[in-house]
Amino acid sequence: MDSLLRRKKWLKPLIVATILVPLTIFILQTDFKLVWQEMYKIGFRFIFLLVSTFIAYFLATVAWWICLGSERKKISLKQLFIIRQIGETVGLYNPSSVVGGDLLKDELLRPYDIARGQSSSSIVVSRITIVLSQLLLFMIAASWLVLYSHNATPSYIAQGIWALVISLLVIKTAFFYLLHTTLKINADVIEPSFWRRLYQQIRTLIHQSQQFYQQQPKAFWVSYLFSLLHWLVGSLEFFLILLFLGYDVQMMHGVLLDMGVIIVKSLGAFIPGQLGVEELGNKLVLTAIGIQATSIWLTVSILRRSRQLFWLLMGMIFYGFAKKTRSLTLV
């Protein structure tokens, strides 16, 4: 993560291509006529969707900012918000997914003279708190679905959901156990093979997470709390859309739908722009709560795409104003 972008001169055009090509595909595949029609239907209320996602993104930025420790005094929340949006935009519309986005975040932190170890560690730890809090919310939402609709849910589906919840609980518990232990790494050893170097890098990232958790437990849990709030506020988007469309839904429906779509999208993370994956996820989760009308999941998909287009544009604008190293300047 430290030197790849800086060393390779040919990487600059590659970075531009890997960002612009998926974005172009996403834009070309968007039916702007349908987008405008659906936005016209809900009118000014679309602003509420943008506000809810802005607050969610800001909370995620705070979660990351906390993970910077003493280095956070070198960068403001506004600057970090811009960097995060650029990285998340690249992560969403690039086949490398969050890996490419997080690598770009690390590179964009360079102009702020943040210690290299703290920079990469903060990105890893904040990503971990995001994932762990997401698993918690998904387990709660899935359990709620079974209990809330126990009479309408077939027993085999309920059993499958409980099995999934228990499996995720075991995984989450095992990961927290791992954070309490300490991996021994030898940074001076340079592995000859790619896979050994990758394995060594993963161990290093885990070691950084363990150090942060053990040395700054309060900061870890505060970051975890803000990550949890980030997901809760973000799930308002689904809740508000269905509310605007006249459905009598609860906040927990929004949480369940949001968590479900994210899991479906993670399975298709390699697809640029998540083309088709987003729509499939929307259809599956809406069906799970009993909303099966084709017009509804299409409307939901279009409105969510509209929100993504807005933040895509903002990410591109942010990139133009963000501090960058020479390897990331476009001209």
C-alpha cells in the first residue's frame, strides 16, 4: 500500500482508466429518462434521501477519523470526508472494489504527512468496524424478520435464517478473539513469491488491527459506535423511499433491506458499477418482506441509482479539489 502508486510511472494512466472506464459504463447504462420520471414523482422529497446518505457518510468519516489516533490533528473532518467519498466512489465503480478504493484513500492521505503505518492502520481498522457493525445489524434485522413474520415464514426458511445468524455470530466472536491475541510478524523478511508476500501483508494488516484494538480499545469501540450509526442512518433511504411510495413500513424494514442489498452486492463486487447486482438485490430483499410488484422494485432501484449518480458527481468534483501526490494528478 505504501509505494506501489509512487514507483510505477505507468500506473498513472492505469489509475485514470480504472476509474473512468467503469464510471463511463455506469453512466451509459443509466436510463436518465426513467431517473427523471421517478424523481419528478417524489419531487423535493428526494432531498431527504440525499440528506440521509450525507449524514451516513459523515458518520462513517468520523469513525475513520477516530482510527487515525493522534495523527487526526493533521487533517480536518471535511478533508477526510472528501478523501473518503473519492475512495468509496472508486471502490463502488471499480472491479477491484473496496481494495482499490482503500488504496486510493491511503495515497490521498500522503499530502497531510500522516505516518504511513497509522494511515494504513486507520483504513484497515475503520473498515473492520464498518464490517463488524454491519454483521451485528444484519443479525438483528434477520432475527427480527423471523420473529416479526413467524406465521408467514416457512419453517425451512426460518431455520436457514437462524443457521445464518448463528454462523455470523460465531465468525464475529472468532474475530474478536483474534483481536485479543497477537500475531508475530517479521517485517524484515522479504518473501520471494507473490502469494507469500500477500499472506505476509494480510498478517501485517491483522497485526496492525490487533495493536490498535489492544492499545486503544476506547477509540476502537467509539469508531464501532459511529460505524453502527452510519448503517442505521443509511438504512433510512429504503425506509423513506417505501414511505414516499405509500407503504406502511417500519424502520427495521429499512435496516433489513439495506443490509440484505449490501450482502448481495458484496457477492458481485467485481462487477463494475454493480450493474444489475443492485437491481437484483433490491428485488430479492423487497420480495423477502412481501413486496413483489415489479413496478416497486424498479422504482426503488431507479431512485437509489439517482442518489448514486449525485454522489458519483460529487466524488468527481471532490477529486478535482483534493490534495494529491504527483502520481494522482490527471494533468
